[in-house]
Amino acid sequence: MDKLILILAGIMFSAIIFANDAALVRLAQVEETQGPEVMWLVGEVKSAVNTVLSAEIPGRIIQIVEQGHYLHQNQIIAETDTELLGLLIEENQANINGLKATLLQLQQKHARLLQLNHQNSVSQQELDDIISDLSVSENRLHSDQIRLKQLLYRQQRSVITAPFNGMVIERYAQPGEWLDVGDQVVRFVDLNDLRVEVKTPIWLQPQIAVGSPIVARLGDQSKLMNVLAAIPPGQDNDHQLKVVLDAVESGWPIGSQAQVAIPSSTDNTHLVVPYDALVIREQDIYVMHVSDDDIARRVPVEIGVGNASYIQVKGELQVGDYVVVRGAESLLDGQSVTRMEQLGAR
């Protein structure tokens, strides 16, 4: 019986929604609270990984990619001439082969002398000499093998490869130039791991918490970004706090100047809504306001400072207005809605 009631309730629930052609939404009320104002400061879009790659082996450049070239990890960025290294490797390998042959002969001779020594047919001096020759040859072979590893390492490091997926944004050397150890070759950046960095007055530090959301704007685009770090001034004595925002999902060009809404120390009365009420698009940010007759209207808002649950908004809203916190993404302006609260939906 209970199961039948649940089935009938579900059918009636669906029938109500489809009959009204209304979207099912959950609502929350606009509230009022005290909080800081915001001040708009200019920040810069940067890559979190910005690396200058330098030469590790001296040599003449025979290949280097153009500025603006995108590479995947381990693709070649630059390469120096390794012809001489190749000849040294061949020479060293030949020496190793010769030493291996000599060592084999000495080992065979040592084995024969040991057998003769058991028969008292060889002097102890001859046996000592062969042991000494064996030791010298083994050490020479080991030394040449280490030398070969060094040459192979130098040959490998003569090729500069991409340490990660990224782009060459500056090139400091040209084909045909001679590079010494430590000479800068290219500047290589990760285009995906983006940050927005902005400097603020140091007295604003108490207003900026790591993990809190802050609004950044670039042209017509507004993004809500979390604070990754608030770094106090170092030895430059500029008395400014560097705030770093997570801009990974922004897609903004490196070097762009973005505006950042930094909370000030001046408190005022603000309207706030839950974060889930915000609909963030490329060109604007809005909430869906629901009227008394259950019609949803798009209301553009400017957002300010937030806390763990709510964020400040400025727009055509009043305290007590209802905004959609579930289902807003798919709502159309002027669409009718059915409130979950009215139907007892969870």
C-alpha cells in the first residue's frame, strides 16, 4: 500500500510540473549583512611555471624553435653540435673494447699460473705480477666506463627539451651562436597553470584570507577566483602585499592586465546571496530572481566580498527577494518555475 502511494505521489508530482511547463527550482532569500567594501586594483595574468632554460653543455646551436612555438613535454627546443662528442664517444668505446680483451687474456693467464703454482711450477713473483696487471687493467676499464657515461650524459644534455607542455615566449639565442654553460636559451611557460597577481596595501592583509573568493575582470569577462596566497613584502621594502589568485580556468592571455576586487577595511551594509545563486558567464554574472507569481527574471549583479557561504551582490534586488540556488543554469528569462519547497521536494 505504501509503495502504491509513493508511485501515485510521483506521478502527481510529475504531472504538476509538466502541466505547468515550469522548471523545478530551489530558492533562497536575499539577505543583508555588514561587510567590507571593495577597491579595484590592477593585477597581471601570469603563468605559475615560468622557466628560463639554459645551456648545460658548451656548443654551437644547430637547431632552436621559434618564439611563440607550443611544445609538448620532451619535445626538442634547442640542440647544439655534438659531432666532436660523438668522436670522443667512439674513441672511448674503442678503448673499452681493447681493455676488455686485455683483461680477458690476463684472467686466462692468471688461471693457468694458479694451476702451475699448485704444482710448484711457477714462482710467486710471476703470480704477484699477473695479479697486479689484472688490478691495473680492471681499474683502467672502470675509469674508461665512467668516462663513457660522462660523454653520453654530455651528449644527452646537449639537447634542450620541454620540461612540460608549454610555449617559448622569449628566445635569447640564435642558430649558429656559441653557447657556454649557463647561457640562457629560451623562456618557457606553462599556458594552463595561470595566476593573477596583484599588489595591495599591506594594511589590507587582515581582509584577505587564503581560499576566499575574489572577483577579477578582464574586459567584459568576470571570474570568481580563489586566493592561493597572500605574500607579505620581502626585502624590497615596498610595503605591499602580493595577492595570488587561481586563474587556471580563465583562459586569459599571459601578460594581460586584469582588474581585481580587493576587500577594503571599510564596513558597510550589503546584500548577500548564496554562491549557488550566481550564474557566471563569459560576459556577465547574474542571478535568477523569482517573483511572487513564480516567474524567473535574470538580474545582472556585481559581486563583492564573500565568506564560506555567502557573497555580496549589487543589482536590482531587495532584502527578502527569492533567487534560484538550484536549477538556475538552465532557466530562461521569463520562464515559470515550480518551487521545490511547495512540493516538499528535497
